[in-house]
Amino acid sequence: MTLKRFYTILSAMILINLLYGPLVRATDSGLACPDWPLCHGKFVPEFTFQIFMEVGHRYYSGVLGILVGIGFLWILRNRETRERLGIAATLSLIFLISQVILGGLTVTKLLHPTTVNLHLLNAVLLLSSCLTVRLLISEDNSSMFQWKRPGKYFFVFTLVVVLYQLFLGGKVSSHYAGLACPDFPTCYGEWFPKMEGTIRFQMEHRLFGYLVTFSVLSLSAYGILYLKDQNVKKSLKIAAYLVSFQILLGAMNVLYQLPKLITGLHTLNGVTVFMFCYIAAFYHFRSQGKEVL
């Protein structure tokens, strides 16, 4: 197996785990095991559905951790790969360690909202670091990061707002605010209800979601109309489709009262929006020559 294929598979597996994790929460399995790293004092406990979900998530995450470590050592073995990929690989290892710590704290702190939210964001950063390794492998050795690119602040702003929206989504979930508003797009028939209690978390997520949608669609239009790099154009087109689908998933979550699979897909799709915006930014900041048409 080549290093490129290894990190392609690893990135895909981490993305799958970003569906698995929300499903653990959606099925109320997060505290099926009250201890960590064992479950009821056992490595292989007696299984119920919820214990299976929680322990399965731990086992799967453990496999991912081993693979991240293998990739890191693989890169360190060769001087050329160490120079090109060493920083991104080191970051992946750092995010892996912090993810393990946050996973333990999520259980021992009884699903405290802060640890739950940080656990999600750290998983996104772990995915981003492994994805960066994968993208760098395919890059020309002469290609280097260039900050002075057209639309640079547009790309950075969009990445920040999408990442923050994932954080707000985590707040909705960790505060059990998914059904704080039983209707959509209004909340109890009001466009701007009182921002109090769990309604505040739900409405912050909704309102900021409109900004995210506008940002992603605007950046996609800008990239398609004014930029030449085909990788940037393709990634932004996919992000535009996904952010539109995200609105549909969000509405279905409310109208159908948080179906478990839709809830998980909503998180996964949000992460995928960020991922394709990130890929577009990666190619944009590393493309050579004049960029604007």
C-alpha cells in the first residue's frame, strides 16, 4: 500500500467516525459505560444495544489511533516525506492525543457540554491534519503555501464561520436543544423568539446557519466565476451542494423530531461542508501563477 492510499483510507475512516460519534449521542449511549477506558470494569462487557454503540465507538476510535500512529512513523522513516509531511503528521498525532483525553473526559465529566463540543471540534481538526497529509502527497514538490492570493480573506472567513457553526451545532446537541423549537423555519410561529433557555442555542444555530449558507454559496460563486484552478472550482461546487442539503437535513431534524440517522447525517454533512471548503482553500493557497481570470 502506498502512503497516498493509506491516508486516503484513514481520512475516510475518520469521516465515518464523525457519523458514528453523533449516532452514539443520538441513541443516548454516551454514558452506557460509566467508566473509561473500560466499560463496567471490563474490556469486553456484556452487550446491550447502547453498550454496543459506545464500546464499538471506542474500539473503532482505537483502530484509528493506531493507524494515525503508523502513518506518523511511516512519514518519519524517510527524509523526503519527513520534510514535506512532518508538520502535518505531527499535528495529527497531537490532535489524536487530545482526542483521547477529551474522549475520556466526555465520560468522566458525564457528557459536560464543553467537553462534548471540544471533542467534536478536535475530531474535525484531526481529520483536517490527516487530510492535509493526503493533499500534500499529491502536490508538486515545488508548490508552496502563498498567502498573497486573491480572495484570501474570503476563504479564511468562510472556513472560520463553518467551523464555528459546527461548534454551535455541538452546543445544540450537548444542551439537548434540538427540539427547543418544534417548527421550522419559525420558532413557535415567531421568526425572532425570546433568546432564553434552550431556545437560545437552537436559534443561534439557525441564524448563524444562514450566514454560513450565504458565505459558502458566495465563495462558490466567486471561485467559479473568477478563479482558474479546477480543483478549487470543483471543491467549492461540492460545498455549495452540501450546504444546501444541510438546510434540508436541519429542517427534517426538527419536523420529524430528531430521527437518529438524520441527526447523525446532519453532523456528518456539516463536517463534509467544512472539508470541501478546506480542500478548496488548500489548493487556492498552494496554486502557482496568476489565479484570477
